[in-house]
Amino acid sequence: MNGFEAPTIEYGQLAPLLLVFGAACIGVLVEAFAPRYLRKSIQVPLSLLSLIGAFALVIVQVARGGVPTTASAMGAVAVDGPSLFIWGVILVLSLGAVLMVNDDGHFVASAAAVPGSADEEEAETSGGAHTEVYPLVLFAVGGMLLFAASHDLLVMFVALEVMSLPLYLLCGLARRRRLLSQEASLKYFLLGAFSSAFFLYGMAMIYGYAGTVSLPGISQAMSTGSLMDPLLLLGFSLLGVGLLFKIGAAPFHAWKPDVYQGAPTPITALMASGTLVAAMGAVLRVFWVALGNLDWDWRPVMWVVAALTMIVGAILAITQTDIKRMLAYSSIAHAGFLLIGVMATFEAAEKNAASLSAILFYLLVYGFTTVGAFAVVTMVRDPGGEAGHLSRWAGLGKRSPLLAGVFAFFLLAFAGIPLTSGFFGKYAVFAAAVSSGTQTGDSMGAWMTGLVVVGVIASAIAAFFYVRVIVLMFFSEPAADGPTVVAPSMGTAVVIGVALLVTVGVGLFPQPALDIANQAASGLFIR
Amino acid sequence: MSPWLPILMAVPVLGAVVVALLPKGSDKLAKQVTLLVSLVVMVLTLVMAVQFSPRGDRFQFVAEYNWIPSFGVKFGVGVDGVALVLIALSVVLVPIVVLASWNDADGVKTADGTVIAPKRSVKTYFSLLLVLETMMIGVFAATDIFLFYIFFEAMLIPMYFMIGSYGGAQRSYAAVKFLLYSLFGGLLMLVAVIGLYFAAGKGTFMFPELVGAIQDPATQKWLFAGFFIAFAIKAPLVPVHTWLPDAAAQAPAGAAVLLVGVLDKVGTFGMLRFCLELFPEAAKAFTMPIVVLAVISIIYGAIVAIGQTDMKRLIAYTSISHFGFIVMGVFAMSQVAQSGAALYMVNHGFATGALFLVAGFLISRRGSPYIADYGGVQKVAPVLAGFFLVAGLAGLSLPGLSSFVSEFMVMVGTYSSQAFGSGGLAVAAIVSAVAVILAAVYILWMVQRALNGPTAESVKGFKDLNVREVVVLAPLVALIIGFGFFPKPLLDVITPSVQHTLTNVDVKNPAIAEKGAGE
Amino acid sequence: MILLATEPTLADFGKDPLWITIVKALMLFVFLMLGILFGVWYERKLISKLQNRIGPNRAGKFGLLQSVADGLKMGLKEDLFPNTVDKALYLMAPVIMVIPAFLAFSITPFAGMVNLFGVQTPLQLVDLPVAVLFMLAMGAISVYGVVLAGWSSRSPYALLGGLRSAAQVVSYEIAMGLSFVGVFLFAGTLSTSEIVKAQATGGEFWGIPMPSWYVVLLLPSFLIFVICGFGEAARIPFDLPEGEGELVGGFQTEYSSSLKFALIMMGEYLHTFTASAMAITLFLGGWQAPFGLPDEGWWGLLWFFIKFVLVFSFVVWVRASLPRVRYDQLMSLGWKVLIPLNLAWIMLVASVRAIMYVREGPTSGFEGSMAVVLTITAIVVLGALGIWARFDTVNQRRKEAEKAKIAAEFEELDREPTAGGFPVPPLDLPHYHGVQHKEVPSGTN
Amino acid sequence: MTTQYLILSGLIFAIGALGVLIRRNAIVVFMCVELMLNACNLAFVTFARQNGNLEGQIIAFFVMVVAAAEVVVGLAIIVTIFRTRRSASVDDANLLKY
Amino acid sequence: MPILVLAILAGGFAIFSVAVAPFTGPKRWNRAKLDAYECGIEPTPQPVGGGRFPLKYMITAMLFIVFDIEIIFLYPWAVSFAPLKGADGQVIASGLGVFALVEMVLFIVTVLVAYAYVWRRKGLDWD
């Protein structure tokens, strides 16, 4: 026993994180002490301001040139270039999600009330609402931020849970279709917990192998130890299962459609954008920082996973009849495209920066488009809630050309049609993959190109179902009792507007966004 | 840095924005604005074309701006002879199409009140048309391959909406088929584009710099395949042609003209410029199978056309046959054949355009695309029938009409091609000549069934062409006849450009280069 | 070291030969069994003295053998298996209750180093670096017994009793756990023997010689612990799980007789003992004697025993004096009073500790500046004051509410003068008219 | 010595995973997940012993915390859905499918 | 190990007691005697597999877990808070110092946030 070293914590670097968590805590206190009628009017500005503030802090940190080169908080958190970029993206996206949450009518008045019971009716008529949603969202966002920046597996695990637990709850709070929502919540929870158990066991194995859970520590242990240690391989596969689950990669994607469909749409938007971004950040970090030495072992597996993810996502999406389910499968397919990028990150540093930058860029554009698309989904409503079934969307182009046009544009961006941001995202990732393939000169080159071809085929398949929706909206006759398009609230309008702006703007002039991504990636992950 | 091309591209897009932003109910104004814009573009293009000097640099009116430095992408435009004539073709067709589809979006009704197409948004249609014009100019003008690709893909979207929203009964099926085919090809091309970029390792997509950059034959072949499949889909070559008859048949006449007349040319244009020049070795290696495919296209298209009962589908299949000729010409690797192919692209645009339009006018009177529903139109509407006949004859390449020159050049060039030793492709040329006969069969049969013979009951009430329709068709017919007798201005512009191509193809094989240039 | 030291360290444990271990375990077991037998007698006797009656006096001299007789009687009673019970769990529950209760004692230090059959060994079965945690864990496990007993009985009373008991125990366990934190802050260890050792140095307090027991230093902690001890052991005033007034026998309703019931009884007694032993160990200096009296070797056991009897007497005294509280009062005391008070107190202690160390200077190995510590102390004090103020206002409000209620009552009385100053039940209830009353002489029924 | 613990932990983990896959009652499924987490804890502590550092034990603490939080959230969800449907069977939750 | 010895002793005793009980006592069968005791009234039928109990208990259990976890963190903190000194006053291990104090204040404040929420939302009130 030679005592403890008193840890140091760089509060400045962690400020955005702390701000979000702090605001979440304050939100809880507001719930506790503010009178009911005041809560919403306190919570909304609080959430928005904290997110904006955190974003500003990120900007300030970057602007001062203060991107740290060593991990903060005793090596627990790495606030490096990619982290800051991902933070910025998550914060902006979650800002959008909060604006959508702010809309009335998405959340149940009293979650504990049995659907269809007198309790519920009473809660509805008394105009009750769960303003707890806001702190929960903030906690989830905080978890996302930490998840993407965690520099050791323990912090990553904790962040994973901090991110997931509020989301489990939020999923179950949809006001309409309560049963679906609760079911989504249950499924998400059980599967999520299951996967985090895998993550944890993998972590245990790796700890057994390396004697540490810090990512660089693992890398170091691998550089000296045997790479064929069963502990390492087993641990790594289990860890991978946990992580891939979160991004919804192919064999572990089953939760996504269910959860996306059942959850309240603003939450779906948050999950589809923020969670994916954060989880990708974590995946990248684990694969690049910790497992960089194990290239050859994980590569083929990842190849299969990536290919499977793209194909499964694209093909199953075709059979969907619900718009949110379809977007969920689309999100799976996009996760696959992102994995192509992950595959490309194994080269020497500057090469890696290129791949990394491609992924970051993809995350940025995909996130915005997704939030925008879900925001549109919230606006098309039936008497019973959102018009989920695709047949209800028929002829929307006639009823509301503007909205349908915007949505079509988002779909085209998902499909990766040129002059939308989605195209450049896809291009960036494909280019990174091909480049990593052409340069190595080994057989991996052909594999990577092959993967890109698979990606292209998947894109073509995916384009089919995006186009199908467009066909429905524009080329079909509207049903007589079609859904109504509600006038968007200020927040939703802003979300859609910004998403559209980014999708168009990046589609025409991607350079500024690319510059930022490049700059963020140039520092690479702290190793 | 010449501002010509950027201006040409900017004008229609601005026009499209203006049209789209017009207040509700100003449909007429929208049409007028569109017409005006397209005419302005046409005039500007012609003014620019006059300044083009065939003996000058290969690419003229060059403009380059940095666009996405991270990807090495530039906004690079410039035209050589082939591109120039194709741009000219596009900008000439657009005002004609505008006029031709003046009433299409208003909902097409036949004389007896059958609704063929319900009323749709006029403004959207015309702004899409203008956007499409920009992209057509852009795709031919792009010297940056990435930019080319972007236009190549983006072009699909306005066309997709034009077919899907304004087309016939099966429109959404046709539109989706069209989009997916093209998109798939495009994505393969994207892979090839990316591969090209990294394999060349020059950090740029500029076409002139990439010529000769790829030396490794295997790489060339892969990349060639990527490009070629995309172009083959675009310029429908058997066996990836099946989208065209559907799309052309379902599209409104105006859109069909642009689709077949211009959009598909991008495919053959791309083969000529990119496939050949960037990957000469691969091109040579693949010449034989491609020429075989082209011949199959020629014959197959013609035979199937004979069996068609739907006028628009028939025209579409004739186009497949014609595209076969063009592809054959491109890959015959001789200057005559390639010049002919390039010329054919233009002439086919005019001829098929005229045919589609006149067929469209006919159909709009009866509401049925089926040949069997017509008969004896000649007596009721002689002017219409006259135009129909001329257009049809242009389609079968009657001497004296423009297509003849180009078809002849292609066949002669192919016959005398040195690509596989002297007369190596002669068989192809001879076989393809059969198609000339078949062409006579399908066109004349259609003309005979639709125009001649006893006047069908349903045709009796037909009005002859009105002024607008005459104004639409007259210039086309004039051009068809004019270039039929005097193709020199076009050839003057095209030939030097084709020579460049051949030079680039044969960089590593000077013997053939000399022969090619000497022909 | 081992020969000289009277105060065992952690290193001294786990070195005993097996037979010594067995001997010690046996001694502990016997001690506890006897403790239970005489504890029951002692409790009944003491209560009866306090209540001015005689108490057990038939079996043996002064009724000393009363509990032996009770035990025998239970062994000879019919072993009931109610129809509906879940047999396996029903049988297991008492066993689960008893075993941990015994085990909790294994970490209690009874004395320092003694000579046991020629072997130098600490008079404590075992010590662990996490001994106190072990004790808490054992306490928690016995909750399983309670819940299972209630659950397996398949009777509403038992189920509710079990749940109540579980809720109560876990609630008080938190406050109890928190009350230990102060001790650990000073002792810097979780090992019981070390904690006892840390209370060894005799000190003085404002000139008065005092044992440096934590009860002096950490009086609030101790008080909270005592309260929690009652809650944990389910003794009056917190014996709600068995509150016969409302729940018949609580979780043990269906364990009406026989040895299973005896086991449950034993378990509960042992809990009380454990709580007493913990109080002695953690706060009252363990086996050490006050005022420098001899406590080496076997002397320690004497001191321990004296303290033990005193503490147990206190428990009995409380039982004799206080009524049972209501369940909601019980819970809100645990959750709303003890926990916040405890947290505030802990932070206060920590702040003071920090001040002490920082003042000692760098040799203490304690980093940080005085200013920071003082600031935090200020914050903590403010927070503590806030919590105190909170309770103050709550009390205030409660008193005011009481006053208002009384005033309202009087007002109502004024409005209904016929009531004559007392609430009168309405007259039309059925038993006020037409119901035959039958005299029931006592003892007939 | 530690190998046995590892095997035990692996077994527990496998039992938990199997339970999640084949059991139908949400609460049982959930308990199986908790079992898996505890297997992880066991592995961590074992490895901490093996590696001779304390990290694993600290991690075990954190895992406990997380497991507790998970219990809180999970039971809340299960209870809600149970109240709605009077059934905690995972098979009954079948509204979400295509 | 010594714990095991004691556990065997205690366990042996307990199991023995339970096991021996049926043999020592008399057997007099009586239907009413074997019913669940409900003060003499007909026993309420209890569902097979256990009854349902008020949600209140679950909430208490949840809260317990939360606070128990807090204690988990408090103990190591308390133990390592102070410098450990040897018999001669020499520092064997340095304490965590002011840092620990700051962090613990933050931690407790965070817990108190949740605590305040539960309290205000009547989570601590028993009926």
C-alpha cells in the first residue's frame, strides 16, 4: 500500500460535459421544486441554453486552439479533435431533438397510468405532462458525449449506461399508441441490457488479458503480449458485440426497427442521430486506439458485419410498411456504410486521418438529415397520432407539396443522390475505403474495393425504397381521408429548416464542413 | 477563364428558381418565362458556338474553380467539338420541348373527353425542365470527372419527377425503373471514379490530367468496366436497355425527347470521351465484345421495334437500334466511324425528337398510343401526316436526311476499321447493314398503318396541327434536312475533337494512331 | 511483535491452527446460544422489574430456566405445515435467517490477544479488511429469510409482514451504513479489530480524562446508529413487522409453533445482539477498558461483557418505555430525517478532518490548500444548516397545523352547542337500536 | 486457483445468456441479465486478483452501480407494461413487427 | 475459513432443528389448523405463485438500491480519506486530500438532487 495519488481533473476541458450534466441535475431539481404549471417554461429554456452553452464551450475550446493532446481526468476521458467534433455534432442534433420534444402531444401525460384507464384520461384532461423528459434527454445527451470521448472501457461502459438508461425510459413515453411504445421500451431495455452485459464481459476478458481497461494500456499490452490469447480474442468479440449492438449493425440490429417505431418520434430522432454518432465515435476509438494491433483478426469479421449490415438494412427496408420502421432499417444500412469507413481506419496516421475525417463528415450530414426527416414525420398526422403507415403518405405531394418536397429531398440525401449532403458523405466513406485499399498493395485492397462494391449495391437497393416513398408521395393519388399535415411549431420548423439548409448547403458546398472534419481528424484520437 | 459556360449553366437554373417562385395561378407566365429563358440560353450558346475555333485548343471556353479541395474536386468546365455540338443539340431542343409541352401539364384530354393525364403543377414541370437544361449543359461541359459524375446522377432526379409526375398511366413504374437502373449504373461508376482518383494518385479529377495516368492494364480494365456499365445503361445497350421503352413510353412527349435525345447521349458521349481516353488499353481489349453487343443492339432493337404496337415504345426501340450504331462507331476506333458516331448523336437527337413530338401530337388527339387505333390520318390531318413521314424517314436514315450521313459514316468507318487488322470489324458493319432494311420495315409499316389506309372512325374528328405545333416541328425538320445535305459545319467541329480522342487512345500505339489520324 | 502485542492487527488473523479455530467457533457458538437463553430471561425479568411486576419465576431459581423450558416446549409441539405454503421455502426461511445472524458475530472482537490453550491468538473468530461490510452483508441476507418466510406462507398477513419488514430493514440499513462512515473517516479502516485499536489512545476532553471512544467524538453518528439498530433488529419502538395489533404475527404468522419458530426467534435475538456488539465495537471502544483500567488478555472479555450487558439493558429499557410507532412515521423517520442528517454530518466530519490535516502541514501527506477546504467547509456548514432549517420549519409547521386543528375543533364545538364539548357519534347506526345485546360472561366464549 | 473462478464466471454468464434467450417472462429475462452482470463482476474480481491490481475491484463497484440503475429502470418499465397487459411474458409483447 | 466453521456449526444447528421438529412433536390433524391464519375468518385465496403487492414496496426497494450504492462509494472514500500513519507517526500512505473532499461534496450533492426529487414527488411518503 503506497497510497493514492490525488487525481487531477481538467475541469476546463470537460466543461461541456459538466454543463450538460449540471443542467440535467438542475432540471431534476426544477421538477422537484417548481410548481407544475411553471415547469415546462423553465425546463425548455434550461435544456436549450445548456445545450447551446455546451456547444459554445466546444467552439471556444477549439477556437482557442486548445485541443488537448493528452487524455484528461487521469486518462479517463480524451477530449481530442474527433471528440470535440462529435460533441459539437451531438449537441446540435440534440438541440434539434429538444426542440421537437418541446412540441406538444408527443409525450404521455402520466406514464404510470394504465393505457385506456380512467387514470390516464384524468391525466390527459388535466393537461399533465412529463416534463421529466427534458432532464432525461439531457442525461442521455451527456452520456452520449461521454461515450464518444471515453478513454477507458470503464468510463465507456458507464457512459453507455448513462446514455441508454434515460433512452429506455423515454422510449416508453409516447402519448399515442402507448402499448407500442411500452413494448418498444421493454424490448430496447432487455436487449440493451443484454448487449451491455456482453460488452462488460468482453471488458472483463480484456482486463484479464491486459491488466488494465484504459485503451492505450490495452494497446500497449497487445504490443508486447501474444495476440492469439483466447482471452483477448474472446474479450474483443464480446466487446464488439456490445458496441455493434449500439450502432445497430447487422446481426444485432433487431431492436432498431421496433424501438424506432414505438418510441416517440422526437426520441427516435435523438436515437437515430445522437446515439449513432456517439456509438460510432466509441467504436472508432476502441478499434483504433485499443485494438490497432489486432488488425488482421478483426478485419474479416468486420468485413462480414459491414456487408451484412448494409445488405440487411437495405433489403429489409423494402418490405416495411411503416415510415419509422423504414427509416430504422435505413439507419441500419447507414450504420453499415459507416462501418466501411471504420474498416478503412487502419493505415498510417495521415491515411487514418482521412478515413476518420470521412466518417466524421458522414456522421455530420447523416445526423442532420435524419433529424430533419423525423421532424417531418412528426408533422404528418392521423387522428390517432402520427401517420405511420406508408399508405397514409400516398399523395402527400398533392396535399402539401412543400413538406413532401422537403421530405423527398431528405430521402434523396439518404439515398446519396449528388447535390445532396448524403452523396458527399457516402463518397467520402467510399473514397476512404478505396484509398486504404489501393495503397496497401496487399490482398486487403481488393477486399476493401469489394466492400465498396457491396456498399454500392446496397445503396442501389436502398435507393429503391427511398424512391418508393417519393413515388407514393408524388405519383399516387391522395386518399380521401388522408392524414393532415399540421402546421409546424416554431421549433419543428427551425429543425426542419436547419436540416434542410445543411443538407442542401453541404450538398452544394461541402468544403467548409469537410475542412472542419479534416481538422478534427487531423489530431486523431489520442492514443 | 471564360465565363461562357458558367453563365450558360446559371441562366436556366435562375430561370427555374424564378419560375418556381412565381405566384399561384400564373401558369401562363411560367410557360412564357421558361420559353424566354430557354431561348436566351439557345441564343447565348449559338453565339458561343460561333466563337469556337475548330483548329484551336481541344478544350475551349475553359473555366476552373476550386470546389472541394479536400476531395480534389474542381468545378471545371470546357468544351471540345463533340461536347459543343451536344450542348447545342440540348439547348436547341429545350425551347422546342417547352413549346411542344405547352399544355401537357394542364392535363391532357382527348377530343372525346378522356383524361389521359390529370392537371398537374405547371410551374414545377417547367422549372424541372430548366434545371434539367442546366444539368445537360453541365454534364457535357464538365471536364472534371467528379463534376461530370454529379451532373450525370443529378440529372436523373428532374427527369424522374418529369416522368413520374407527368407521364402516362404506368408512369410511376417507369420512373422508378428508370431511376434505379441509372442509379445502379451511376453508383458503379462512382466506385470507378473513386478508384480512378486513387489509382492515378494525381489528387485531381481533371480529365486532361488524368489522360494516360492509369498504366496498369488490370486496373484499367476494372475501372473501364465501372464506367462502361454505367454508360451502357445510360445509352441503353442490350442487355441493360429494358428501362428505356418503359420510360420513353410513359414520359410526356417533351420529356421523352430530352430523355432519348439528350440524356441517353451522355452514355455514348461518356464512352467516347472517358472510356476510350482514360483507359485505352482496356478499351482496345474490350472492343470486340462491345462491338458485338452493339451489333446485337442494332439488330435486336430493330426487330423488336417491328413487333411493337405502341408508337412510343416503337420509337424507343428504334433508338436502341440507333444507339447500337453509335456505340459501334465509337468503338470502331477509326476517325470516320467516331466522327460519324458523334454526328449521329446530334442527328439522332433531332430525328428521334421530331418523331417523338409528332407521335405525341398524334397521341394527344386520340389518347391512345397504339398504332392499331389509328389509320388514315393522312386524309384528316395532312400536315401532321407530312411531318410524321419526314420524321419517320429521318429515323430510317433516308439519304438526304441528316441521319443518313452519320449512319453511313459509322458503317464505312467500321468496315474499314484497323482495330483488328484490316477489315477486322467488317463483319460487324455488314451485319449492321441488315438493320437498315429492318428500319425501313418498322418505320414504313408504322407510317402505313397509322397514316395511310382507310380513315378510322375515331380519327375522323382530328384537327390538323395548330400553329404552335408547326412551330415546334418546323425547325427540327429544317435541321434534319439541312444537316442531311450539309453536315460540314458539324463535322468540322467534331473531327478535330475525335482526332484528339484517337490520339489519346493510341498514345502507346503510334502505328495505329497514324493510321487513325490519316484516314 | 506477536508475543508482545495486546492489540491484534489484521496480520494476526488467519494464522490459527485449525483446532484453535474450531475451538473459537465453538466458544462463540456456545456463547451466543447461552446468550440467547439468558438474554430472553434477562429481558423478561428486567421488563417486569421496570413495570413493577414479577416476571418469570417458576422454572429454576428466579425463573432462570424459563427460556430453557420454553425451548423444550417448542421442540415438543406439533410441527405444522399449513396447506398452502411453498414447502421448500417455508422450511428454508428460518434457516436463512439464523445462519447469517450467527455469522455476523464472527467479526466481533471480544478481547485482545489471549492465551488460548497455549496459543497466542486474538479473541475474535476472524477479521477481514472489510469486516464491517461483512457484518452489514449478513444483516442484509437475513432479510431474505424474512421475505421468504412471508412469501412462502401464502397468507396475506405474512406477505404484508414480510414486505414491511424488508422495507423497514433496508430503509434503516442505509442510515446505519451512513452512520458508520464517520467512524471510518477517523479509523481509516473497515476492520473491526483495527477500529477498536484506533479507539485505544486515552485522551482528555476539556481537561476531563475521557476514553477516546468514538461515541464522544461522533455522538450524532452514534445516536443515529442506535436508532437504526432498533430499526434493523425490529425492536420496539420499531417492531412493526410483527406488530400483532395490525398484522397478527407478521411474516411469522404461519410459523405458529415448533422449532422453526424458535429459529426465527433466535435470529431476531441475534440481530439485537449484533447491533449491541457493533455499537460496542465501533463506538464504545470495543473490549478496551475506560480510564486506563487493565484490559489486556482475558480482561478484555470482561469489559466487553460488561458493556454488552449494559447496552442490552438499554435496549430492554427502551422496549419497556416506548410505544410502537406508526409505519409511515417509521419510514419517514428513516428516509426523511436520518439520511439527510447523516449526510450533512458526514460532510461536516470530513471537512473538519480535512482542516485538521491541512493544518498539520505537508508531513501529513495531505494535499490541497486551506482556502479550498475552508470554502468547502463553509458550503457544507451552510448545507447542514439548510437541512437543519428545513427540519425546523417542518416542525414549526407541524406545530402550527396542530394548533390550527385544535382551534378548528373548538370552532366546530361552538357551532354545535348540543354536542356538549365532545364529538357525538351519529345516532342512527344499527347497533344503537333493535340489536339484542347478550351478556357474555368472561371466560365462557 | 483463479481459473476455477473464471470457469464459474463463464458458466454463470452462459446460464444468464441462455436464460435471456429461452425464458419468456420479462422479469426472469431481466434477472438473467443481472446474472450476466454478476458473472462479469466475478470475472473482474478474479482478474484483479490475478493481475495483482485493484482496478478490477473498482470496476466491480461501478458495475454494481450500473446494475442497480438498470434494475431501477428495468423494473419500472416491466411494471408499467405488466400493469397494462397483466402479463410479463415477452411473447405477449408482439405488437411490433412488420 | 473460520467463518466456514462457524457457518457449519450454525447451519448444522438450524437444519437439525428444522429436521427434528416433525419427529418430536405430536401429530393431530385438523383442517382448520392447517389453513392460513386470518383471525378465524375463511382465508383469502392466495394466487398460486405468489400474490401481488403494492408498488410502494418496489419503490422503496429501488430507493434502497440507489442509496446503498451511495454507501458503496462512501466507504472506500472514507477509508482512504485520511493519511495512514504508522506507529511512529510516519505517513505510510497519503490521503486523497482536498480533491476527495471536493468530489465527495459534488457526489453527495448529486445524490441529494435525486433525493430531493423523490421527496418532493412524494416518493418517500407512506400513503
